[in-house]
Amino acid sequence: EAADEIALALATGAHMLEAFVSAGMPSVAAAARHIALQIAVGRDTFVELCKVRALRTCWQKLLTASGVTDGDATAGAAFPLVHAVCSSRTLTVRDPWVNMLRVTTQVFSAVLGGADLVTPATFDQAIGAPSDHGRRVARNTGLVLREESFLGKVLDPAGGSYYFETLTDSLAREAWKRFREIESRGGIVDGLKSGRIQTKLAHDWQVRAEAVTKRKIPILGVSDFANLGEVLPVPSAPAEGRSGSLPIHRDSEAFEALRTAAEARTERLSATLVPLGKLEESRARVGFAAGFFGAGGLPTHESSEGRGVKLACLCGPDERYAAEGAAVARRLKEEGVARVLVAGRPGANESELRAAGVDGFIFVGSDVIGTLTALFEDLR
């Protein structure tokens, strides 16, 4: 993903260099002095830090390959202004206060990666037009990191670190390989016109979205530790629309749509967690199930009573499921529970549990969005 971002930036830069020279610029070096590089900085602190460093390395290699000499590089052609912006994809509508932490780590990565200019995002810009408070916090984020964390006191803080240097080198090599592949197939313009780049990005997004829906990529405050009683700030105006040839996504959009659907129901659906065994035996899976349902906007409570309950989930160790899971599930069904789930992977006793009325299993790596969407449809 980071390598693709660098490769696309290089392909765009190569096209601009060619266009400038075709329009009358005397040389590639002269054209390069009119180009600034912009890159988005996302959630993985160390990868994003090295991505900014790798972008500079690859740009210098591109200019060298285009005939820029050492003298031209010394005159500034190989050292463009690098503008890092905080990734809008990582911002959330739900629990927007966590966006302050996201922006802080992103600015940190950008500065330590060597960006010349950094634009922080406001914590509320995914909700609507940024507020004065949001703009002030964004501005102060950079000031605090500069004045109190002293990030600008060291020229290249990642330089010399084996991990950072190795990661930067591997990113640069992979990005250069992907850049050459784009160029070999006609360049950035042909890639966009033909739809190849859109198809590649759409595939990559589907892979990422699947990981998000399974909570393999956790989103604090949305897919993990959701605050169902939160009061969101009210925007002063709708967010400005953005358009272009490439779609715009946010990691949290599927979970937020599910939360909105849950809150819009005439009768709010909730989940009853049925602990099996002693307190210390059931705690882990009670906590997991509460987080699983909470990510979709379903409040939970613990009870062994099934009357008047639409959705129940057994929570306990596998040994308890084998010993008493089937009997409890059968009782819950007899009491009128519409859907009975089990917190845990299907094991050796899956057939017995399903025969007793268990409708499904939830576990680490299961599809949260798919499971909860199906429940919403079944329990209208």
C-alpha cells in the first residue's frame, strides 16, 4: 500500500516533468524545481515515517534516470518540497475525539520522516465543516510537537537506525519496481484512462475493507471500544464535497453505517449475554461479545433469562459449551429467543450445538459487518 502510494506519486511526477519540458522548460532539472511532492500519512507510525523518506530517495533516483546531473541536484532540483497531509481515510465520525490521537501520531511520523510542510487534519472534519475548535486543536498539535517534543531539533532522527533504514530501503525498492511497471504500460495518464489504476485501487480497498470488517485492522472507538452513549459534536455546515476519478473511502464507514442503521430502528435491538461457568471462566468471552455487538450499535446486558429476548449469546470456555451449551441453547429457544449465538469458534461439538438451536458463532476473525447485518435483517 505504501509502495503503491510512492509509485503513483512518481508516475505523476514523471508525467509532469515530461509535460513541462514539452511546454518549453529548458531541462528536466529546471522543471523539477517547480514540483512539490504531496503524500498522505496514515496510521502505521513507522511505515509512514519511512514512506516519506523513501519518497525522497525515489524522486532523486527518478531525476538521475532522467539525466539530472550532480550539479543540478546541488542546485536544488533533487530536493523538492515534500508536503505531508494527515490521512482522511483514518478519520472517524464516531468517537471523533480519538481523531486527535490519530492526527498526533501522523504529524509525528511526517516530521520525523523529513516532510518540509505538514497539514494536520481537524478531529471533526469527517462530520462536517471543521469547527473553530477543531482548527485550533489541529494547529496546536503541530505546535506542541515542535515546541514541547522538540521534533525539529534533529535533522534526520531515523537516520542510522537499522530498522528504519532497512524499511526505507525495502519500500523504495518496491515502489520503484511498481513505478516502472506503471511506466511500462503507458504511464499514469494511460493507466487512469484505461481504468487499470482504478481497478487496482478498488481491489486493494476490498482487501483492506475485509480486514476492517473482521476487526483485523481495529478502529478505536468504532470497531473496538465503541461508546454507544456518545454525544457527537454538531457541525456548523456540511462537509465540502470532493470529486475526482478515484473513489474516496474511510476505514470506519461500514461500521458507522451499521451504527446508524441500528439507531434508526423503531425498536432498538440489544443482545443478552448468557455467561456459562464461574465469573473468571466467562469474563473473556463476555468482554469479546460485548465489543462485537457494540461495534454494530447493539447494547448488551448479562442474564440467563431468555423470555422476551430476541438475541442471546452464550459466553464461556469451550469445556462449558461441551458440558452444558446444548442444554442452555435448547432452553433459550424454548423460552422464545429468536437467535442464539455462541462466542467462540465452532469446535468438535458444533453439530450438537446447532441441533440444539444455536444459529451461529462469533469469534476473532469472523465477519462482524456480515454477521450483524444478517441479524438486523432477520430480527426486524
